[in-house]
Amino acid sequence: MERRLILAIFLSFLILFLYQLLFIKPHNPVPKPLEQSSVAQKASPAAEKAKPKETQPVNPTPEPGTAVKGELVTAEKEENVTIETPLYIAVWSNRGGILKSWKLKHQLEKLPDKKNPEPELLDLVPDSAQKTGLFPFSLKLDDQALTDKANQALYQIKTDRLTLEDGQSGRLLFEYSDGKSVIIRKEFDFNGKDYSFALKIKVEIGGKEVDPLILWGPGIGTISPEEIKQKFSASRGAAFLTGGKVIRIQEKNIRPENEATHYAYLTWAGYEENYFAALFILDPLKSQAFAYRIDLAEPQNGNQPGTVRYYYLAFSHPSEAYLGPKEYDRLSAYGHQAKKIINFGFFGGVAEVLLLATKFIHKFFPNWGVAIILMTLVIKILFFPLTYSSTKSMAKMQELQPKIKALRAKYKKAKQDMEQRRQMNEELMRLYKEHGINPASGCLPLLIQLPVFWGFFRMLVVAVEFRHSPFVFWIKDLSVKDPYYVTPILMGVTQYISQKMTPSSADPAQQKMMLLMPFIFTIFFMNFQAGLVLYWLTNNVLQIAQQAIMNRMMARKREKDGKRRKK
């Protein structure tokens, strides 16, 4: 049983290692040469830059538009509109009525360093949108000519800036009509307290209202080379909530438009990465959504053209949008089952409880590393009865080893002879019963703790609270690996000490083999997040202290039992 448990733990770590190595791919891999038979789609012209008007301190709500058929409604030049709230700064363009920038005030692109001392806000609108010419909130219609007109038209606007404080709201209205058959109206209602906003998009062609597809992309944010190296931060793709179940598609599995799978009856559709999401609340009875990619031929450092992939989310009938971090509390309060965009994994319930408990501790100790340490201590205390029971059982099993070996020697042919195997097992069970030992009691408590480890692992992978959160000294970010590998090495050393202190019923050869496990675990943990390594290191240190206490308790018990026998 002990060997099976050790194998189970080893396989768990192996799965984690292989998962990050094989299944989480970095964004925008090295382009592949184009095949002669492939035809790359051409990009639309990029939007021209224009000087914004002078900003206005007052932010009135524009009056509803009055565009009617036969009346030309357009602007003379391209203009930018800035929306600023306590949480973000957004820049919209009246060319196409699209979003050019959505910078989060409380999230940095990367931590400042000597090369880049100035902090740069994280922008959820990718830089690559300039290459495709398709920015977020571009439209997609059945007719390509109408699509180009909708996305290149100069929409009429009635404000150039909205500055909203908490509790305030404001509207941004784009209107366009070619004076013939096309009327388009894009209406966005913002608030100063959240990352969400209401939207309503209406398109009329020849007096008949049509259902356009709205686009988000390409991808989300501009992932830095540093984040690409941290493979846990590179998980990106589309997500759809239908019937209470989330369907996720990683970027590597997103197909061209003509091969894309369409989804209906959706509560929401979104494009996500580990820590941030562009989430769109849809009408379940009318909407559809799908993710697709555009392949473009682009020169690569003077070499022959290569294929570069750009990923988009297309959806219809949206009523609201949320563009921001995957903050558990905020998404829970937002409703629409939005918190399901956080991918807590198989043991999601455990991960959620651990996150809530860690956040509670953080209120009193405002350092996420300290919160992880204290949370580990709480878990250790809760599991102490089970661990003590397991250690006692293993100690008894260790004492019984001479008798167990004698039984196995008595039934040498048990592996080949079924009858001998049955007899040996019966005698083993009698032996366990005489000494009050349950063979499973040594393994079961440790197996119960595996979901907690997996839950902690997933929490540290996806919780945005740990992104760019420092601990002490050289650990500036708990969501990425220890840059100097100090904590993984300490983790390996403490695991070796803990293993040497723990009673074992394994034979000497197996014990020697098991001494290699700390070294193997150290290699696995080298590239894991510093927060996860800190959890496991703390767990090892507490295990050493706990084992010392338990060994002393068992030694006293043996001493008392020995005195009783003498009497």
C-alpha cells in the first residue's frame, strides 16, 4: 500500500510537470513557412491616427441619435474618445466605432526593472490588432463589402472624453448612415465602479434590421517574452458558458473560420488567459458565438514569409461586457455565473475554499507569501489527527516487518500459486488484527490530502491576486518561478530530512530508492510558481516539526507499554 501511495504522489507531480511542458503552449509560436497551396487572408488597412480634441472635465450623457434612412450621418475626420474611471483608461476610435486601448490602472504589463524602470499599465487590447486592422468591437456581416464599410466608416460622436468617478455613469454613442441603405448605431454605457459596461449594437440594411457578429481580438493582451517563459501564464483561448457548463478551447485548437464550431444557448462567451478575460453576456435564446483564427503571411527577419496566426472571438446579441482581471470577489458579485471563467480545475471546490481562506488571512497579514505560510499552517493543524494516525500505523507496520518477512518466506510461491497467496493473505490479516493494525490507515490520510495539494496548485496558477505579488527579498512575484532557485533547493533538502524522520515499512532497497524522490521533486519544482514552492517548503518544515513531536509521543508510549509488560 505504501509503495502505491508513493507512486500516486510521484505520478501527481509528473502530471503537473508534463502538463506545463506539453499542454500549455506559448502564445504566437515561431511562424511556419507557408505552403504553396495555402492562401493567406489579407489584412484590412490599419486605422489612421488622429489628434484627439481637447478633453472636457464635464461628462454629459449624449442625447439619443436621430439617424434615419436617407440622411447621411458621418464625421469629417477620425477622432479618439477617452473613457477614464478609477479602474481603467479606454481609448475608442470613431473609425469603425472600435476599441483601440483598454489599460488597467491596477495591473502592470510587467514589474519595473533596471532596463525598464517606468511602470507600464497592462493593455487588454493586443498590439497585433494594428496588423490585422480588426480591433475589438469591429463588426462582421454576411457581405464583405458591408463589413469593410462598417469597420472603416467615420462614425459621428458627441463627446470626446468621459471621466467617471465611483457612482457616476456615462454614455458613448457612435452613429453612422451612408444616406442610402446602411444605418449603424453602437451604444456603450459605462460606470465608474466596475470593469463592466452595457452595450447595444444595431445595424439596419435596406430598412431591415440584421444581426451582426461582434469581434474581440486578436487574442487578449500582448504577452511579454518574460511571461512566455513562465508557461503557466501562457494559457490562452476562448470560453463559452452553456447550460451551466464551461467549454474551453485553447488557442492551439482554434480553427479557421470555415471550420469553427458554433455555440448557441449561451449565457456568456469570452476570451481569456490565466489572469484576465474579455467576457460578453449574451442572450441565450438568440445569440451564437465561436472562435476562429486568421492566418497571415508576414516576413520574418528578412527570411521567407511565414504564417502568423491571429485569434478572434465572434458573438451576437451581447448586452454587457466585462474587460478586466479574474478577481474572484468581483466576478462573484457581478453575477451571470461569471466566476466560472476562473479555471480552478478538477478540485475546483477545494481551490475556491482555499482562495477564500487565504484572502481572509491576507486581510490581517497583507503579504500573500505570509498568507500562504499561515494557510499551510492551518491545513497542517486540521490534518494533524489524520497524520498522527498514519504515522502510528506505519510505525506499527515497521515493528511487524520481521514477522511479515517470515510469512513471505514461508509462502515463497505465492506469486505463482493462487492457493498459497490466499493463505498468506489470510495469515497477514490475522497478524494485522492481533496487533490492531489497519493496512489502509497509513495511506488513506495522505490520499485525502492530495485534493488539497491539487486545489492549492490550481489556486496559485489562476488567482490574479498572486500576480506580481512580492514575498521577501529576491521573490518579487509569487506567480512565477524563484529566479535563483533558492526555495526549490530548500524544499528538496527539507523533504529529504522529513523522509528520513518518517517511519517506513519498506525494505532497505526501496528506502534507498525513495531517498531519490526529494531530488526528483526538486527538479519538478524548479519552474513551478514561487507561491506553490513556498507552500510545499512550508509544509515540509512543519512536517519535520510535527514528525519530531510525533516520534517523541510514540517513544513515550512505547516506554509506558514496556513498563506495563514488566509489571
